[in-house]
Amino acid sequence: MEAKDTRIYMIVDTEKIRSGKEEECVEFKDDRKNPNPHNDPRKFNSVINPRKKVFWYGEPKARPQDTVDIVDIERKGANDPDFLKTKGNDPSRRGAYMGQVID
């Protein structure tokens, strides 16, 4: 598999989202064709390559006038590996987030 940057998209049904029920209105996909067989956003996995970048983008599902901004990316748990060397807002796209993957 060719090493390349990875783009992850969080698609949010902004018409239906409610506090405490976010996972029911969110789906993930990426440009690496990684399947999410459970349709559960908490179980989504994506391939990333060392020394490449990973981008996170938020998109509304049906209402293009809505915006979905990614403001932070966190590790799942304190003992999970931290695979990002740097992270922060993507200067090339408002509302996106970018990380540089470690070696």
C-alpha cells in the first residue's frame, strides 16, 4: 500500500443531533476506503502512514448551510499510544484539524 496522507470525514446529521445521542447522528468515513462494518462511530478505524499527515473534516449530512468544526482530537485513553507528533487547526481549511504522524 502506498504511503499517503489520510483524510477522515465526520458526517453529522445536524437536523437530528441531540445532547447525549451524538453517536446516533454521526458517521465516519475516510479516503482510504476503510469500512465501518458496525456503523458505530466509536468503532471506526482508519489507516495512517508514518511521517504523513492525517486530516479531520466535519461535514453536515443534509443541510449545507450548517457547519461542523473539528476543534480537537483526543486519544481514547491515557494508556493508548499517541501517534501524532504535532496537531492543530488546518490552516488551509476552516474548521478542519490536522496532525503530523510520528515515525
